[in-house]
Amino acid sequence: MEGRLGNGTLRWRKQEGEASEVGVSSLQVCRCVAGALVLGDNQRRLSIYQCVVEGRVWPGTGLMLLEAQAATGFILDAAEGHRLTVMQAVRAGLVGRELRDKLLSAERAVTGYTDPESGELITLHQAMRKELLVHTHALRLLEAQVATGGIIEPHRGHRLSVQDAYQRGLFNQEVFTTLSEPSAHTKGFFHPDTLQNLTYLQMSSLCVQDPNTGLLLLPLRDAPPHSPSSGRGLRP
């Protein structure tokens, strides 16, 4: 089920988001918010989607956390430690089918976008300039990449520092300035317990590392869910 093949390398088929072999092993080092660690006598590890289904995470925050996972390489199984492509995660029931299209779009931040005019593979910022996706949405995906280890270059499948990505022309001066200053990053990630409005980097800094899987989990109180969406899952 994992999105890893052979010696830990990965390539994406842009048509379906499926995995086959090529060198992108740097994407295996994952610093994403993988899920939640529900505290209490019987600690539980929950995926982001399951947190929303149980009403522990607001749907908007849950969707953005899943998009951040997709935009940095994998959908993560917090309980088992699996790293899956979006289509693998949908088939495994790790995320709902209602999210497939949104997460496939976010996954293209890794696989690359198809230029509707030339048919060529283009980067996230190039897609943003061509208005293939909303500027604020694209910026949030780039911020997730920065927070988890660096900008992903689709043509080569490895991560770059913000400075190196800018020098290679992956984005313009305006985007470079925003990505270089963490305080300028987009908020909108609401902490389930405190309801504090955070950036992705701030939320990930509150996580603990699971000693079994190595994934980052957000500790949550074992309190009755407070989200009005309890039991309904995420809606597009």
C-alpha cells in the first residue's frame, strides 16, 4: 500500500498520480502533520480524515492539512505509518472519495501541472501565473513545502531551499519574500483544542514524533468532540 518503491525512490505518473520508480528519495523524509494523538488512558492515533469524521478537527482545517500532505508527497496513515499517493489513499479508505479531486490538484504541486496550451509539465508557480489555481491556495501549498523541508521541483523530484528555488526561477520576488518570512505565512489552521488560528509551520511545531512510525502527530485532549460536523466527514 505504501507509496514507496524499490530502494525508497518514487516517480509519479502525472495522468493518475500513481507511483513508479525514479529518484525522489528526499520526499520520504516527512515533516507533515500526519494526524492526531488523542491523549488519555488509551492513546489513539488518528488520521486527519478520521479526526474530521469524529468531529475533532474542523472540516476546513482538515482539508487544508490533507492538501498539505498531498502537496508534499504523500497522504499519511497516522496509525500504520504508510505513505500513499492520493489515489492509493482513496482506494484504502484513508480519505473520502469526495476529496479526491481537491487532493489530486494539491498533489500536482509534486507531480507538476499540465499546461493546457502546450501540454508540457509546469511548476506550481507557473500554474499560478497561468491562473490554473487561485494565488492564495497555491501560496499555501508552497508554504507547506517550505515548512516540511523545502520547495519540491517537479521536474527533478527533490527539495530546494527557498533561496535556491528562487534562483532557479521557480517563483518570483513577491513569492520569495513571503516564503522567506515565516510570520508572513498564511493562517487558517485552527488548533482543535485552543481554536488558535495558526500557520502550517506553527501547527507542525506543536506536534510530537511517533516513535514507531516517525510521523508527526498533533496531541489532542481526549474531550468530547466540539465540531458541528461530527460524523459527517469532509465536504468539497
